[in-house]
Amino acid sequence: MEKKSFIVLLLGFFAWIFFVSGAFNWLAIPSFDRLLTTIFGKSNFLNNLLIILISSVIVYSIVWIAMKRNKHIA
């Protein structure tokens, strides 16, 4: 990953933490953890395992798509 791409990734991450999540909270839009709690109910080992797997697939897909698009641009 290039230095510029890494910096943009970090800036996006911090923007999400400080601005977007606060705006979602202010607009009463549920966060990802509230959504998962609503879907799966009370936390137990199986639910935690499913949540980790689903989250991992989502993160992997986003990173894979970003890397694939970056290769086509370069």
C-alpha cells in the first residue's frame, strides 16, 4: 500500500469515528453494534462467533474491492 493510500485510509477512519458516528447518533440511526444486537439478541459464544465472521467478511470485501479498483487506476 502506498503512503498516500495509507494516509487517506487513516483520515477516513478518524473521520468516521469523530464525525460520521456522531452524526448518525444525533440522527438516531443505529450503529453496527446496535444493529447486530437487534438481529442476534443477547450475546453468547455462538452469536459472537457469527458476528466476528460476518464483520470479517464485510471488512475483507471492502478492502478487496478497494485494492482491486486501485490496481485498475494505476
